[in-house]
Amino acid sequence: MDSLTCTASDLVPLLSSSANATALASFLCARFSTISSQLSDATHAVDNTYLLFSAYLVFAMQLGFAMLCAGSVRAKNTMNIMLTNVLDAAAGALSYYLFGFAFAFGAPSNGFIGRHFFGLKAYPSPDGDYSFFLYQWAFAIAAAGITSGSIAERTQFVAYLIYSSFLTGFVYPVVSHWFWSGDGWASPIRPNNLLFDSGAIDFAGSGVVHMVGGIAGLWGALIEGPRIGRFDRAGRSVALRGHSASLVVLGTFLLWLGWYGFNPGSFLTIMKGYGGGGGYYGQWSAIGRTAVTTTLAGCTAALTTLFSKRLLVGHWNVIDVCNGLLGGFAAITSGCSVVEPWAAIICGFVAAWVLIGFNMLAAEFKYDDPLEAAQLHGGCGAWGLLFTGLFATKAYVNEVYPGLSGRPYGMFMGGGGKLLGAQIIQILVITGWVTATMGPLFYVLKKMNLLRISREDETAGMDLTRHGGFAYVYHDEEDISMRPAFVMTKIEPNNASPSTDGQRSPSNV
């Protein structure tokens, strides 16, 4: 928006015929200044309201995670997984307030880690308000929620508190500083970027959020090992099905809704025109396009999963479709603002097969993840970064990341391979960082006997042994992990005498 400012000296020559030209000029300029201030205040108010609303939507994803996790585990662990989702938000709020936000966005800083705003000291600043903190906190706890799904049904409660605080207070903030902060070494908004002079494009966090949470969950699940009964004595995969498909579908729709704050909300502002201004097209249009690409990728992945699983296993499975939908969303999150809608369909189609392929590998290598979180968020998130390097459009990249002439864009769109190279480096860096931090943490917790619950507690269910009772009254006769290796069946005597057709024996009367 052009500034509505003037000075009396600018207007006096135009009003020289008036006896009170100076006074009139001062009066007019004062009115212009008042209007300009009011418009500026209104712009800040609208932008902050938009960001707060987006933060509320992203936070609502925690409810989606809770419902999805609860439906995906057995009924005997429902209270446990619900409590961990609550504490991801609660513990994450304190750790992100004290340390995480400063490590992520504390400016000025170096390229590796932030150094200011600990405990929100000296905040708000000219570069950000409280709404920005709330929005980024909602992202941080989303990463922790992803990890909790991978290690569900067998993890000690204290381990959740330790890893969640560490992830939201240090591991995730450092990654977000690298790729989102204005000082980050690989951030596309940093002048003189250290990564090909342009940085990696991860608009809403396919790598920063989804890969971080997925890889952390991968190491947690690997170090803990599979749940009891997940693989039989011959090493064959045994399905330990979640107890409520209804909760899974409810959680999926809540996550779908929240993704409209996750992806479009990452613009942070809405009152911004493109070009000369005054036209119908501006940042509000880019926000709408981002919502469209998000929708198309998720829906395409859902339908691809539906028909692919029908061909592979012979039936229609709503759980698989829900996971496919979320895999499409995780993949498009990186490039949602810089790709055409038709490209989002390609993103969703490939994401579905990435998820199916990683699930096959997980079964082959005896890897147990109750929510497929590592495969979904880690695998599809990595594909999303590659997809952005292939399909990012030149015009959209320059709109979203202005100020750098000749910025690289998608290789398949004629932009060469520089952006794709940056995206590959981002995948490798995130994988290495999370492995180097979360892997040792889970290993130390295991050595201290703080990671996995006992075999007896796992068999009985954590709701009963750790949380005072079951979430609801149920009979889990189909829980394979509670069955003994050999079952002897009692044979009752049959005293009935044989009878011919059309006759009843005396003993049956």
C-alpha cells in the first residue's frame, strides 16, 4: 500500500492564491496522515486476525491427531494416547515459550540458531507479534504429535514428556530456524543465502514439520521394537487393528480442516497486493490457490489409495483411504503456494504410492508404527520436497519469495536443477539432524529403562495399569496379543440320541 503522506511545503505552491495557504496545507496534510495511520492500523489488525485464525485452525489439528490416534490403537490404550496428545500441547507450550521460539526466530542471530526472545523477552518486535508466536507454537506441537503416534501402545509416560519437551524446545526449532527464519543458512528469505544463493523452498513444512516428526518417530519405534503380537513366531505380519474407524474418520476430517490454516495460513499476512496494486489479484488470490492445491493433492491421494488397495488386498478400506488423504496433504505442504493446481494432482497421486511402498517395506523389515506416521509424514514429506523442486512455477516463486532476480524454480518447469538440488540437501540435512539428536535420546531412555513399559503392562493395556481404568467398558476378545500360544478347547458331552429325519428323539423333546 502506498503511503498517504505529505508536507505543507509540498502543498503551499499549489495553494499560493489563498491567503492562508500554509495553514490550509498543514490542515490537509494532517488529515492525510490521520487516514494513513488508520489504514496502517487496519492492515495490521486484519493481518493479525488472519494469522490468529490460522493458528486456531492449526491448533484444532491437535484434536484431529488425538481422535486419529485414539481410533488407531486398541481400546485398552485409548486413555493413554489421548493423554499424550494433551501433554504434547501442554508441555510443548512451555518448552517453546522458554526456549523453542528463541532458537527458531530470535533475531538477530547466526545461520544455525536464534539467540533472542527467550521467554518472549523484548517481544513483540517490529518483525513479529504475539500472533506469530502462537502460530509457530501450533506447528511445533504438530511435529510432537506425529512422533507420539509412531511409539503408541508401548511407551512409558515419562518418555513422552521428555521427548516432547526436547523436540519442541530444541530439535524442531533449530530446523525451522534453518529454513524459515530470515537469518537461517538455507532460508529462501535470507539475502546472500548460503544454499545456492536461493535456499530451499519448504513453504508450510513438508520437511520442517512432517519429516522432523516422522523421522523422530521412526527412531523411537525402531529402538523400542514392535508391539507384542505384531509379528507371529514365523515373522509374519499380524494386523493389530485400531478399535474405532469412526474416530479415525473424525480425526481425519478435523486434520483436513486444520490444514487450511496450516498451508494457506503460512503466508502470515493477507493484506498485500502484487504488482502495482488496485487489481483483483493479490496475496489473497495466492492464499486461495494454496487452499485449492492442498485440497486437490489430498483428494487425489485418497482416491489413488482407495483403488490401489482394492487391487492389492481385494477390499475397500476406509482407514487406508484416510491415511492416503493425509499423505497427500503432507506432500503438498512444501510446494502448495508455488505450484499449479494440476501439478498438485500429480503430487497426490505419487504420494499415495510412496505411502503404500513404505508400508510394504515396514512390514518386510518388521517395523511397527501403529499410525504409519513415519511412512506417512516422513516418506510423503520427503516426496513433497522433491516435488517442489520439480514443479515450482517461476511466477509463483517470485510472488511468494520476492526480491531476488533469477531465483531458481522447478526443473520440469524449465528452471534447471538448482532448486531440486537444494531440496535434496534439505532432506539429507533434516534426516541427519533428527537422527543425531532424537536417536541418542531414545537410546538413552531405553538404557535407563524409561522408554518401554513391561510386557505385563503392555499385555493388560496401559489404561488399566497406568491410568486407573479403561476408557470405556469393552471386551477385547479379538486382541491377538492377549491370547496364549496354544489354546485348549473344552469338549462338552453330547447325550442326544440319533434321530431320523422328521422325528424327534425323546432326549430332544
